[in-house]
Amino acid sequence: MRFSVRREDRRNLVVGFIGLISVMTAHSIMETARDTLFLTSLPATHLPRAYLAIAVLAILELKVHERVLRHVSDRRMLLSASLLFGAFVTLGFWALLDELGAWAPFGFYVWTGLLITVVLVEFWLLLDDAVTVTQAKRIFPAIAAGGVSGAMLGSLIADGLLRIAPPMSLVFAAALILALASATPLLWKMPSEVWAERRGSEQGASFTWLLRDSYLSRVLMLVLMGTIALTVVDFIFKSAVAENISAERLGHFFARFYFGLNSVALLVQLVGAGWLLRAFGVHRSSALLPVLIFGGAFGLVLGPVLVFAVALKAVDGSLRHTLYRSSVEVLYLTLDSRQRERAKGIIEVFGHRVGQALASLLIIAAVGVGLSTPQFAVVLVFLVAGWIAAIMSTRHQYVNEFRARLRHGTVDLDLEQLIASDEEIARSKILHALGRSQACDPSPVFDDVLLQEQLRESLLRTSQLLQWRAAMEVEGMAETPDAEVLRVALREKERAALERTFWIMDLWHAEENFNLVWRGLTSDDARLQAASREVLEAALSGSFREAVLAVIDDGEPPGWRARAAATALGETVRPISGREAMEQMVQDQSEVLRSMAISLLEARQPASPISPIEGARWHSKTLK
């Protein structure tokens, strides 16, 4: 898999990767210890009570956490302090677990759930503040791979320690790793816009505020349904394991199972998670987990319980903290820092924890009435269907949030007036290019076929200019002053061709304000640029979508952008030399490029001056 890491991404990517791998290593070790200690001391029917206790205590803890956030300007310090506090409490359990009695494993189970809840909320809030949505799509999958790697490493450590020591030793190892992880948050690099957003945003948060917001209420429902379904999956899995695996083998089973599970998750993350997120978008990517759970639930109804229970947990463990988590986190990036903080706090309480409490009550009721696992699986099928529906309901609202950000984020530029004044100029130029004579008509009818032809031509022109510039840069021709001037001219021509592309798209899709998207894309605000890219991904489709996204991706080399755009449009670009590029420019429609290319060719061969007529013979096809 290609993560497309860029220079500006590297620091936060490395820090995020190391931080998450440390946290998840500790959590995986604690998870093996808690499951082993719990199921060897208490029956599996007590699990719903543990889920409920985690939910209730997490709601109380997160309300306190919300108040703390209002008084902490730097989240790096808060995450570091939480990890250090977690290390001390975990160490306390290690020292006192034997003295706390038979219900101590219950308390430790609840503690591990509380700790990972708080730490992951703080971690992802910190990461959301540090990146734009475009950066998130590049680095979230790579950072999530660190989480999976940590879970796999923790399972290996747990299995190794259990060979030479009792399960209690795992608790001490987890505390030590948490203490070491507390240093990583201090290394994050935060953009200055975060502090401005936080100061300028309204204070306070309420559940009513979130419910009034059409987009956030849908995200809440998505998280709520997902939490209920996955809590049911966890109960079915652990109940099946407790019934079929002897108590003395539980520790090694969990360690090896979680290792295998996380190995698969890492493979999924490295091979396809980032590509899926960029190629198929947030909603299709996040829907993959519930779709697979849906299929597994049908398997539970019809097939062997243990096999499908293990398969369901494998799907959950492989995708929940990788592709699914990355996709859901991207949904929050439509908001500014303060709104995101408020929304995530409420959704964490009412989505994750209330969802976990509702699932616990559902499980207790199912056990009380004597439902069998296949019968309970029918309930799971309906839960997952609602989960999938909730995911898809956010699709249009997600894009609309970015459109709103573009509108509000450009008020200082008086953008609407600029667009209004440019509209008739743009319309006249496009109509002239199309050979139209009705530019004076305020409501001309445009031919979609001609607009698509012009759009294709404009994109191929941009691709050609990119390829010429790439050929010059590869050969180092830009080291001479004349070549540098030509390279700058090519950049200006690229921008003009790309702007023409947006004019055409605005005429073709009148319902979408592509002029506004262009202004956001060319602004100096990285978050407006990211919002523009999200709108483009949603508004366009097919080959034009892929070609446009390729040519605007200025983080990639120009040669790659030229090839990707041409390939999307069904053309093939062959590599050319700098001399070939200039020979082709001699034949170009632009007089500026023609004259500069002739001048450069003459400078390279002073004994053989190049006339325009002779230069015409040098032309070779770029696009086959």
C-alpha cells in the first residue's frame, strides 16, 4: 500500500504512530490479563454487568473530562497526564489485586475499559487538531497501522510472559509501557489555527445543541448503533469461548487469538485501508465493517456457533480500530476545533457509553428470557441493518458541511462578490471557446456533450503542461535563468488551464458552485483547500473525478499527476526528455511558450539557429 507521506506530514505521523503503538501495546496486554482473570474467576453471564458499569462510570468520567478540557489550552499535556495517571492506577491494581477479593477482576475489567476510552478520545482529538482532512486521509491509515501493530506486539508480549509468569505479571508490564508512552504527546506539532479556532468558538455544550444539528445527530446515531452491535458481538464471542475452552487454557487462547487477529488487522491496514479510504471515500469505507458483521450474523443463525462467533470477533478486531476508526474520525473534520471537541465529548457519552449501556441491558434481557445464540443473532442482524442505514444517512450532510466551510471561510475575501463579477466573464470565455454566439443571452442552453469534450480537452491540456514541466525538472534544465522563466510560464499556463476546467465544470453542473470550490482550492488556508477537495470528491464521478483529483494534487510530482490524469481519461503518456518537451512547445498554440522554447533550443545549439518552420518538424506526439 502507498501511504503518500509528504514532508509536512512526517513529524506528526511518526509521533502519532509511536504514541498509538505504545498505547495499544499496553492495552492489548491489559486486555489479555483482564479477560483471563475475569473468565477464570466469574461466569460469562457477568460480562453485561461489566459493560454496564463501564458505561455508567465512563459517562460520569467524561463529564468531568469535559470540564477539564475547558481549562486546558494544550491537549498534549492532558493526554500525557492521563497516560501517567493510568500507569499509576494500573500499577496499584497489580500491587493490590490479590488483596481485593474475588471481585477484583471485575474492577480491573471496568478500569481497562475506562482507561482506553479516555486515552483514545484524547489521542484522536489531538490528532484531529493537528491535521486537515486531506492530511488525515494520507496519515490516519498509517497511524492506525501503529495501533494494530501495538495490539499485535502486546499479544506477543502477553503470550511470552504467560509462559514464565502468572497473568498478574501482565498488569505490571502494561503499567510500565503506559508510563513510557506518556512522553510521546509532548512531541506533537500543532498548527497555530487551532488556538485561534478554540478562542473564537462558543463555549458550553449540550445534548440538545447536537440533536438540532442534522449532521451531528446522524453521526451520533451511527456511533450509537455501531456500539450496540459490536458490544453484542463481544458478548457472543466471549460466551462461546468460555463454553468451549477450559479455564487453564484461556490465557494462552486469548493471547494467541488476539495476536492472530491483530496480524490480520495489520495486513488489512497495510494492504488496503488507506487506499480504500482515498479511493472509495469515508462512507463506503466505514460501511465495510457492518456489512461483514451482517454476513457473520446470518452465519450464526444458520451455522456452528463457535466458528461464526470467532469469525465475527475477527472481523470486529480487524477493522474496528483501523479502517472503521479512521473513517469515523474523518467525519469530525468538517468541524472547527472547538465544535469538534464539544461534539466528540457528547457523542462519546451518548453514542459509545449509552450505546454500551443499552447493549448491556439488551444482553441481560436476552439472557433472562433464555434466548439462544442463533436467536440472539437475529436481533444482531436488525441492529447492523440500522447501523448501515445510519452510516449512509450522513453522506450528503458530510459534503454540505464542507460547502458551508468554504462559504463561511472565505467571507473575509468577499468571495461571493468576486464570483458574481467573474461569472459573466467566465461564461463569455467558455462560450467563445465552444464557438457560441449567444454570450449575451442571460440564460443560454449548454450542450452537455460539448461541455464534456471541452472539459476533457482542458484536462488533457493541463496534463500536457505538467508533463513538459516534469521533463524539464528531471533533466535539471531549470538551473539556467531562461529555463527557470519557461518553467514559471508553464506553471502559469497550468493554473490558467485548470481554472478553465473549473469554469467548464461550473457550467456543466450548475447546481454546484465550482467557482467557490476553485477559490477555496487556491486560497492560502490549508483547511479551505481540504474542504474544496472533499467537495470535488463528492460532486464529480467517473474518469473526470479521477483526472481532476490527480491534477490538483500538488503534493505529487508533476510527471505523476500528468500520467494519472491522462490514464483516467483513457490516454497514455510516454516519458519524454527535456529536449522533446521543448520541441513540442515549438508547435504549441501559445506564442509565449513557442518563443521561449525556440530561444532555449537555440541557446543549447548556437551553431544551428532554430526557425519556427524547422521547429515544426520536431513535433512528436505526447499522447498516443
